[in-house]
Amino acid sequence: MAMIMNQDQKDLVALAKEFMEKEVKPHIYELDEKGEFPLELYKKGFQLGFHCMDMEEKYGGVGLDYNTIAFVVEELAKVDAGFAISLTLNGLPFACVSQFGTEEQKKYVSEKIVPGGFITFALTEADAGSNAGAVRCTCTRDGDDYIINGPKTFITNGEYGDIHIVFATINPEAGVRGICAFIVEKDRKGIQIGKKENKMGLRLSNTCDMFFDNVRVPASNLLGKEGMGFKIAMSALDIGRVFNAAMAIGIAQGALDDCIEYSKQRKPFGAPIATHQAVQFMLADMAIQIEAARALTHNTAYLAQAGEKYTKEAAISKTFASDMAMHVTTDAVQVFGGYGYSKEYPVEKRMRDAKIFQIFEGTNQIQRMIISGALLR
Amino acid sequence: MEILVCVKQVPDTEEIKVDPVTGSLIREGVPSILNPLDACALEAAVRFKEAHGGAVTVISMGPPQAEQALRQCISVGADDAVLITDRAFKDSDTLATSYALSLTSKQLGCFDVIFCGKHTIDGETGQVGPQIAEHLNYNQITGVMDVKFDGEYLLASREMEEGKETVQAALPCVITVTKTNYTPRYPSIKSKMAANKKEIKILSASQIEGLEMDRIGMSGSRTTVVKSFVPAVGEAGMIICEETAEQSGKKLAALLVDAKVI
């Protein structure tokens, strides 16, 4: 890795590596086959603090900077991206609270999550994915409460969420200006967990439908003001995209590492395939793309950390890193040949895991709209 | 309860290769790790502290980079760390090492229990712990898997060839720890970062009170490594255990015939 890391970063990357290699890796094949959510392994990860890396120390979190988090999530994803996503997803919904919540709300959510728990980001609906402004889940004011009604879909960790950050519209006619964001605790009456997605990749992660049936929350659970929900969601997604890019880099780096090891061992014509220039160039091209994506992503993390505007750069990083991961993992399967297509070897799973990074948290087509929109403004 | 844990940074033997010509170990590029049984000793010590109160100090004698191993110890529950490092310690054998460690232990305070790993994966001598006990005139219990304290005595569960035994000893005592039933804990992100900020006390040979220079290093060592080599790996043995002695005998005979021995 051509990046300079400080001692803390080196140590935390080593810790992530040790934890993933020892605790998670031995179970991946079986968990991936079954599509099982290894709750006990996640709880072990909570003990180390991977679930609250970006929460400020004054709220009990770890308070890491964005670059350090990017290094850590890359290392987690190098072993399993689905586990990395579910273990660290809290950062995305918590960004809604940390950026727009009151002091009481920040304390309230942190106290529930820091000892060990999941927060979900309940924005997506069947007809409101890329077009997040088309949210049809509603909220209505009733005295000192709001009442939330409607379905959500593709909610990561939905089944296990202790707190949900739910986006609902108070006025469907108002489009994005009608969206509100709420803190909704899991034990609120009326929350229903629906179908669990049987996904192509990220199979150690839980993704499910949810339904909010007259779920009553106090007005004090509203984040920011009425109508600020879209801004809150987009702001949180910006930093989420930086970490997604870092995870895509982890998948690609893991695939390259697999290829280097395999190409030195595999001898179809009496010599390792690593001695063939055709293979050597594929490995070199993988490394070129990975290093470029990493440098790009860490630059965006620096911008975010410095408080600079970084929406465009987050979109560029997410798009470049996820397209790169898809390309690299596809080539990795090629390097492994027929064995690459077999579940006996890890690269086909990496290819399955990589695909979603071009789709979720804003498809790469939406990212290009964000980028071009910023260029032509 | 004041607790001391002696640890050593060792080359990761899983990564070590042997030079096929000279037979010596190739140490270049091999990562250094905390000796695995020292990690078990530390975990046992931290659990002991959690049960009975007090503080855990870790000590290591080694090169300056052994500080990394000490920081690792702090990240998983040690309160303080001391590194004794000096070129004068180079080539110390177990006797010279245990001499320096025991003198430093006296200088640091009065420890009730001293935990050591039973042996290191590089030297495999298993001598330093018992020698420290002799230098300090402490009781000692070796090969311990678990240790408790009943308010007056230590009760140590000890690994034997066949089964276990429990040994009772009065304080102060040196405990050498073998593989425990529990695995050493992971540090958390927070404890890892806090350990990086912790000050490690570093002592040179001249800062150890009463240390006689001719009792450390090569001149203080009573043993010399004559040669390092990797023994030839023999084939694994085989146990024949059929239902009856007659059946076992027949099977053995058949195998010996197949092998053209008889």
C-alpha cells in the first residue's frame, strides 16, 4: 500500500486484520452459503469498537478521523465486505444524528448504541431508491407526537436495528422539501420486519423490508426541522460514500492478494502462471487501479475531515472505486481460470460482493449525475 | 495485589525459514510478536487483577523495538510497562536474563505474584521463570493453566502428563503459565490508541540498582549455543489397536511384511 500511515492507523489496521482473519474468516464459506447473519460475531466486533468508530469520544464513541476509518473498513472488507458493511454501517445513520441532532439526541442514540447495537438508515422504498425524493412513507403530526406510516425496503441490518433513522414525508406534494427524519427505537409499537432479501453478495449482512404501521414517536425524535430530511440524508450519504469506496478497495485488494498467491502456485505448463507476462500485466493493472482508487478516496476523506465541501469528490470516489472493484474482481476470476468460477476459491465471492457497490447508496449513474451537476452548476 | 508479568518479543516462528545450507534460522523480514505463552500469562494476570484488585506491570528485556510488545500488553490490560534495554545485555542466556529481570523487579517494588509464560517459542528453555523465583527467593508453580487466590494462598491448576493437579502456595510466588483454557482478549480500538500514548519506562543496565556487569551479557552467561539445526522429520508413528491382541499382532505382521521388513 503506497500510503503513509501513522502508528495508530497501522495498529488499527493490524487489529482489524487479526480480528477478521481469526474470528470471521473461518466461518465465511458456510455463512455465505446459508446467507446467515452472524450476530455473535458482530457482538465480538462491538467489543472492539468497530460499530462506533466515527462517534465522538464525548458520547462514548471512538472518535476516529475519516482517513483512519477508511483504512480500517478497507481491511475489514478485504476479508468479508458483507461483514464489514453490517459492522460499520452505524456511521451512516449516526452521521444524521451527529450533524443535525440536538445534544440530547446525540447522547440518547450513543448511549443506546455504544455498548453494542445497530442503527439503520431507513430511506429506500420500492419506488424511492435512486430518486430518494419520491419517499411515500408518511408522517403526520398528532399533538406532541408524529405518526409514521409506510413501507421501507432494502434496509441494511433492518431485522437487528436497535434504532432506525426513518425518512418520511409530511407532505407528498412538496417533494424533497416534505421529507422529515426521525429517530425510531426498535420497540416502538407498529414496526414490522418484512421479507429478508436473498442477495447475490454481501450475504453475511442483513437486508430486509420494513413496515411502519402507525408508529408513534415523540416530536423530540425529529431530527432537525420538518422538511430537512432530504438534506440530512444526502449529507450523511456523502460520508457513507467515502467508506463505501474504501470497502470496494478492500474487496479489490483482497482479490489481488489472492491472485498473487495463486499465480505463484498454479503451474499448468510446468511453470507458475505468475511467470507469464499476460498474467503479470493483469496483476499490474489491478494494482494500478487499486492504488489510484485508494489515493482518490483518501483525498476525499481529507477534504471531509477538513470541513471542505466534498459531495462531488465523494461521488467520484465511490464511482471510481466500485467500478474498479468490479473490474478487478472479474479479472481475478479470470486469473484463477476454472477454479475462479468455483466456490472452492474466494474470488467468485469477491466478484459477487463487488457488484452491489456500483448500485447501493446511489447507483453509479446517479453518482455521475451528482458529479456532472456539480461541474455544470 | 501487585502483579508483575515478564514478557518477551520473539520472531514469529510460523514465518521463520531455515537456510537449507547452513541450517541457521533466517530472521530477516520475519515479524516480531509477543511470545504466545507470555500473552497467556498476561491474560491470566489481568484476570487475576480483575478478581482481586491491584495493578499489573509488564517488564521485558530486549532491544528497543520490544517496546511494541509492551504497548500491546498495555492495550489488553496491563497498567504500566518497563523495558530494560542495553547493548550490554546482548547474548544473555537465561541465567543472565533472569538475574537482570529479578533485580529490576526488586527495584520496581514488592510484587506479590510474578507471571511468566512457561517458555518462549524461540528459546524453548522454560528456565527464566523458575530462575527469577530462585533469585528472589519466591515460591514457584510452573505449567499453570489457571490460578485463583483464596485470600491467603494461591491455588494453581497445573498441567501434568496425565490430568491436572492443584497446587497451593503462599505469596510471594512466581507462576509460569502454559496454554490457558481461555484465549487472550483482543484490545479495543480505544485501548490500542491509549496504549500508543502511554509512557513506557526504559531502563539501561546502569540504571538497575546493584547490577553487576559481569553477570549479564555473554560474560554473565553460563551456557553457549553451539549449533542451531532443524532435526530431520521422521514419519509419524502408528498405533495398532484392534479388538484383540491376536488381531493386533496379525495386523502388525501384515504391515511388516508389506514393508518388506520381515
